[in-house]
Amino acid sequence: MITVRSWAVYGMLAAVWGALLGWQAAEHISKSKELHENLVKDCRARSSTCARLMRAPRFSRSVITTESLEAALWALVDTNELRAVEVLNRSDMVVASAGEHIELPPPNEFEGGVYWGGGTAILKYPVDLGTNMERELVMPREELRSMFTNRLAADSNNPAASSLTSSNRPPRRFDLGRERPYWMKEADYQALIEKESAQTFVVVLSAQRILTEESNDLWMRVIIGLLGTVAMAGYAVAWRSMIQTSELQLRLVRASEQNLHLKELSLAAAGLAHETRNPLNIIRGLAQLVAKQENIAPEIAAKSRDIINETDRVTAQLNEFINYSRPREVRRAATDLGAVAGEVARALNYDIEEKKIKLEVLVESVVIEADEQLLRQALFNLVLNAIQAVPAQGVIRIRASRRSNEEAFIEISDNGPGVPAENRSEVFKPYFTTHTEGTGLGLSVVQQIVLAHGWEIQCLANEPAGALFRISHVKLKAKE
């Protein structure tokens, strides 16, 4: 469960993370804006350079030839950055150009006089140059023929005039801006001047450099954002781990206190059980004396035997309880596993013969590190449990062998009814038993001994029928 304090910490980390991402986004936008502004300034600087060239002393006259202006524009064109330059009149018609051909976008797509697209930046920079482009105008041939015809009629005695015809006399040329052609009206002449007047620069610059810088800046901001995200996630995980560690430590302290309490309670219960055996022994002894008396009534003798049997049953349970509650102090020593298995088989020989059970001892002579007395008790309980489970003329097998150069295993199997799958993890719990005569502490004692040695015990199914108890991770005695 997440506490209020944890929510506050997570909220603060989320706020810091959001502020970091917002800061990086703002910095990237500011950087992009700065790059665009620098490119626009560069465009304006180049346009101003063209304007200064056109106002230079060499162009101080009222008219600049198109060839001279385009030569100056071509000197400014750089195919890497400045890709094209055009000079427009008031009607946005081209009067001079240099570089690539420009397809101007519609005026509504220009923002602040700049259009961004296709990896280029197009700047329309209005500049009042106060000058005009020089164009050579040619008199129409019809007017030229009429003029010469009139002159020939007026001066028929001029031999040179008679030799001029409309076909061989060169047309007269006029320079726009220096003189008005006499065949043009003043209004047409001024309109032509207006048409050829330079009013606007269009500069096309490659935006690839700033796009590359924008991309590099964006990647840097993304990396910073990712690192910040990882850092915030790390802080969140560290806080969660610290909370879980604190809760675990608190639970460990409580478990330690509870374990100490249970240990004290177990010792008190063991002491009570030990003290209870003495009165039971007295009761059993008195019942035996009564049963041995002569001329005793049969009913009294039967009740005396019942008292003896019940006291034996209760005493056996008390002994197992005391054995279960006793601390397991393992004193490891070199122990012959085959010899211990043989002693257990001999100790239970009467029970085996009584039920006509076949006991197979398939144990290699291996030396392990174990407490011999505790190991004998564990094997004794496992074999006794198998004897109680199998029917008459059943089969019990004790098998032990090396698993590797460092470990061995021990198995006790039978062909009895076996243990259901849902009960295999329950059989080692205290007072859990499937036998009518069992106390439910035998396998619990076995598990205590196994865990005290650092081993592992499992209850498995025996094929084709029965149960199998396997003790694994039994450490072999190292060779000296």
C-alpha cells in the first residue's frame, strides 16, 4: 500500500521530471528561433550588400544596366548557402536574377517576409533603390519607314537620302532613362520606367545548416530528457526499495519479537510436558499394581489395562512434543551413511517382520558431514512413517548415492497409497497426519533436522504407486 508520504515524493519527482522536459523543450524552441533569426539576418545583410552595390559610385547614374546588376548578383551567389537572388519590380515581376530559378510561393505563405520549406528559406526584402534598369528600345519599322518617306519627299535633291530605304537603314536605338524615345508618349514612358524599377530583393538561402543544427540540438535535448527520465525513475525505484526495506526491517523486528515469544512459550510448554510425564508415570505404575493383584475383578483388571494404554499413548505424544520443541544443535562429523541406514533397519526389524514387509537397503558406502544421532532419528521417523503407510507384505526401499563429487542424496520410498498432491506440502506441518494412530509430529521433526543441516527434503510421488521422500544437497565429507 502506497502511503501519503510516498505519494508526495512521487508527485515531487513527477513535477521535477515535467519541469526538466519543459525546460528542454523551451530551450530547443529558443535555439530554433535564434537559428532562424540569424538566417534572416544573413539574408537581410546580403540584400543590403546588393543595395549598397547598386548605390555605389560606379552606379551613380540614374540607370543601371541589367547585365551590370546581374554580374554583381552572381558575385554574391554561393551554391552552398546563397542559392539564388532576384530583383523584382512593384508588380513582383523579375527584372534581374542570379542563381537557381525561383518558384515563389503565394504571398499568404510568407510569415514576416520569410517562407520556410523544402530545406530553403526565401526572404522578400523590400528595398527602395531609387534607380531603374536600363533597357534598349528599338523604333518600330513601320514608323521608321514612314519617317524616311516623309524626309525623301521633303528633300528630293539630296542624293544620300535617295539611297536610304526602309530595308537597309538601321533602326534607331534609344536608352531607357537617358532620353525618352520621340515616338512614345510621356505616360507610356513613365509606365515603362515604373515597370523596370527595382523595388524588392528575393533571396533564397539553404536552410540545411540550421536544420542540421536544429536536429543536433533536438537530439541533445532528447538525450538530456531521457537521462532525466532514467534518473527520476531511479529515484522512484530507490525510494520504493527504501520503503520496502524499511517495512521488511520492521516486519523482521516484529517477527524476531514474535519468534522470541514463541520460543519462550515453546520452552514453557516443553517444561510443562516434561513435568506432566511424572504424574502419568505414577498413574501408570498404580494401574499396573492394581492389574497384578490376585482375586481382582475382571472389570477392574480391564479398566486398569485401559488406564495403562492411555497413559502410554499420552506419554508417547508428550515425548514427541518435547522432541519437536527441543532446539536442534547440529554437531557435524564424518558419518557413514550405509552404517546409519543399517542400524535403522535393525531397530525397526520387529515392526517389519510383524507386517511381513520387504525392506531393501540400497545405500552406497559414502561418508557425509552430519550429526549421526540426528540423522539416525530422521531416517528412523521416515521408515516408521512408511511402515505405517504400506499394507501387509508391502515394499520399502532405502536408497542413497552420490549425486556429484560434493553432494549425495537419500530416498525412502514405499508402494503404499502415497500422499495426494494437495497434501505434499502439508505433511511437514506439526500435527498434520493421515494415519489414525499418528501424532503428526514425526515428519515435522524430520524437516527440522534436515533444515538444521542445510539440506532439503521433498515429498514426491513414487512410480507406479506410493510415496517418496527425498533428502538432497547432503554434503559429502571432503577428502583430507
